[in-house]
Amino acid sequence: MTNELKPRERTDAAADASASSRDDGVLKPHERTRCVMVGNVPVGGGAPVAVQSMLNAAPDDVAANLAQIEALAEAGCEIVRMAIPRRNCLDAFEAVCAASPLPVVADIHFDARIAIEAARRGAGEILLTSMDRDGSRDGFDCHLTRTVARAVDIPVIASGGVGKLEHFAEGIIDGEADAVLAASVFHFGELTVRQVKESMRAAGIPVRL
């Protein structure tokens, strides 16, 4: 289980956090977050929280993944996530995106080229994990995340490497990600989501507390 700063906490790295957007130090409700689109599903900016699930069929099995998506859609799911572990899975991913009634998030480890190609082939969002940083506690691979974020026109989530509070803001500001994700610092009780949000706000990133 992971803790992602979810729909209402996703922020724009270039969002204005100046005094003009604050009222006695408190961000005004309509300025706390910006809305991004994951396919045709609005996320953040006051939109209802979207239900998301991850597919567990083989990444090259188009029929099995589409069957799971149909079942999830009937159960009320609004966004699905599909892993692309290898470049030779991109054709299957594209076929799934083309036939899916729900937007598909591309779950990618390390490879910026696969991430950029997945966006071209129909991904609604990129979840990008740096395998070099995952578990390192050295912070996000901001170069990797920034490279992908600048090359695509869909939201990008940075994942892998968080070890301290400052890393979350770095993922948004330096990595230019739309959202950040962490696991171990929450699993082991080292940080709370509230602490992370307060740290990000102190760094000038509008988040909802």
C-alpha cells in the first residue's frame, strides 16, 4: 500500500503561492489546487475524488486487461492503472487504451522513453518510478521526472526515493511532477501526510490541509 498525494492534493509546480493568493496566510478554497484531466476524468480543483484501481493481468494480454477494465467500470471505477514493464508491451498498452471505456494510467519504472511513448499511445497519466532511487531515501530522480513532464501533455506522478520531508516539494518544484508518491516513510511511521502537506505548503506549493 502506498500513500499518494491524491486528487485534491495534486498541485501545479508553477502555481502562484504569492501573498495575492492568500487570505491571512490561508489559501483560498478555489486556489488550493488546480484541476488536471486524466483522460476525461477531472482530478483536483474541487472535482469529486475519482476511484482508481490497478490491473493485474499480464501486460501483453489485451483481452484479459480489457475484461478486467469492463468489470471495474461496472463496479464504479473511473480510472485504471496498467504496468508497462517492457517496450514490447507498448503495442498491447495502446490497444487497451484504444478500447478501454476508462482512462488508463501508465505505470512505468525508470525508462523515460517508454513513458513518453506511452503518452503518445493513449495514456491518461504517467506514474513514473525511478528504480535507481526507489528505496534509496535520496529523493526523487528529478531529472528523470522533469524530462518526462516536459515531453508529455498529460499529468506525471513522481515515485521512488523519498526519505525526508523536503523530497516531496522537490518532486513538484524541481521534478515538475503533478503529484508525488511515497511508501516506506508512511509505512514505518516516520512521517504523516499532514506533515508532508504542511512542508509542501511552507515551500510555496498550494495543498489542501
